[in-house]
Amino acid sequence: MSQAADAHHGHLNSAGEHGPHHPVSYYVKIWALLLVLLVISIAGPMLGNKVLTLVTAFGIAVVKALIVAAFFMHLNIEKKFVWYMLLAMLLAVVMFFLGTAADVMKYDGSHWTKPTSYLYTEEFKKAFSGGEEHEGHDADEFDSKALPNVPYGETESHKAQGSHKSEGHGLPAAEPRHGT
Amino acid sequence: MAMVQPIATRRSATGIPTGKLAMWWLLGSEITIFGGLLVSYIMMRIMYAPWAEAAAHTNTLAGSINTFVLLTSSLFAVLAHHAAEQKNGKLAAFYLWLTIGGALTFLVVKGLEWTNEIRHGFTITANSFWSFYYTAAGLHGLHVIAGATAMAIVSFDCLRGKNLQRVELVGIYWHFVDIVWIFLFPLLYIAK
């Protein structure tokens, strides 16, 4: 669209496009709203309710981000093309997520088991968080000690024989999971 | 047009000046970079119990102060754009320097925070959580430095009343840096 075509719609800024025409107080109000949301997002998780934490911490983060994008970046008056482009990029992130989550979010399937699968078991979680004070605890050190116990390709047969239970890492092996 | 403007400003095939369109594309690519990082973090955090333990050691006060600082610097960035719209280059430069002040404050707080964490043994090699923590916050910190540098360069033109349209472009970039932090903040500091 040329500048001439735009001109009859109103004022053009130095870049040849419509500029925002808000007073300074408009932006200060939005900033104040963002600060109120910030306080809520800090205070909410202090109550210790898991659902409330998710809503206040992450729900409000989304709201804050949308407010900044819409009113500070002026996406509310930007051409739809920009919205589509940004949404396409978000879709790319979702595709990356779906592609990797199928592997990362699972630790065994019908023909495979991760060597570190015990890390994701309830037993490990209990053993990890139920122990003594672990100030400065090194979780990866724990990881490396246990790795050789469950090599790739042997886990299914080991599980069938029950031969590697409580080896090395002192934790029960992951129970086989089916239906994946 | 009294002054010849660069082609990035004059040409407008999509109805959006090319310079601004380029900035949006840059931010589109940044969405995949930071989006990938954040999604990786969420997957590991859900799956791997020690990450929740490690996250409990991050400094919520430092994170909160820095969120406040970035939100406020975003206000200054949009006010700089507002001043540039009114062809007030000197005021735009003033607000840009206030925004740069926010960037420097952010980096000082981050420096103090990291120093304290490293002194407690939480280094980038301590475990995978801290490795992620320094990578994500470090990459974001580099964006803060890049944004502050770009704003400083633009501000010198503003003082001479030149290329005022660029104030909006650095502003858009800065707001994106703010948005990335808005998501890093609850992930690293709040959800414990």
C-alpha cells in the first residue's frame, strides 16, 4: 500500500504509516496495570496452592506478555500480516515441542527404555526429596553413577529376569510401562 | 520529503515499512529460539524431580526487582517512541537513555545475583538445572546488552533529529526482550 493510498485515512508518521496517538498517561496506566499483575504473580504462589501457582505465575505471564505486545509494541494497531507471521513462529515452536516431547516426556515404550529411566520414577523422586538436607546437592553426579546399570538394548531382558534391581544406585528399577 | 530516507524506511511492499517488517521477522526467529529453550525447560522440569529442588535456590527478590526494572524500561521505550512520533528527537533520546539505564540496572542486579549463586557453588557445571539457568538467563542478558547498544546508537541520531523512525524499531525489540523475561521470571523464580 502506498503512502498516498494511506494518506486519506489520517495522520502519517515519519515512516509513512499510522502512528499511535495516545497521551503519555495512557502508557503510564498500562505500566501501572503491569505492576499490579507483577505483584499478583509474586504473591499468588506464596499461598502454596499448586493450581493457584500455575494460574498466577504462568496465566498472568501470558496476560502481561499480551499487554506489552498489544499496547507497547502496538500490535493492536499493527497489520494482521505481523500477527500471522508471529503466530506461524509460535506454531513452529509447538511443532518442535511435539516432535521432541514424544521422546523426552516418555522414558520407555514397547521396544525401548531410556538408560536413565529410573530418574523419572516415583521411587527416585521420593528417594531424592525424602533424604537428608541436600544443600548444594549434585544431581548429575547421582545420574552418572547409575548410568551403567541399565544399558540400552538390555533393559527389557533385564527387567524380565529381574536381575538389575537395586544395583549401584540403590533404587528399585523403573517398572516396565505398557500401552505406549 | 525534506530528507532522503533509507530504502528500509521508504519501501513498503506489505504496507509495513521494510525496516519494521525486518524487525518483526527478527523477532519471529527469536520466538523459535527462546520458545525452544522455554519448552525444553518445561519438559525437563516436569519430568525430572531434582530440577524442582534446584529451582528452590534461585533468588526471587532479584528476579522480581529485574522484572520491575524491565517493565519500567519498556514504559520509557514506548515514551521514546511517543516523543519520536511528535518529532521531538531530544526527548526521544532522553527516554532512550532512561531505557538504557534500566538495561544497566538489570545487568547489575543480574551480576550480583550470579556472583552470589556462584559463590554458593551453583555454577554452570553444577548440574543440568544450573546449566540451563545460566544459558537461558545468559542468552537473555546478551539480548539486553544488544538492545542497550542499539538504543545508544539510535539516541545519537535522535539528538540531531535524524532517523526518528528507528526509535520505534529499537522499542519493539526492547519490548520483546521484556516479554522473554516475563516468561523466564515465573519459570526460574516463581514456580518452586
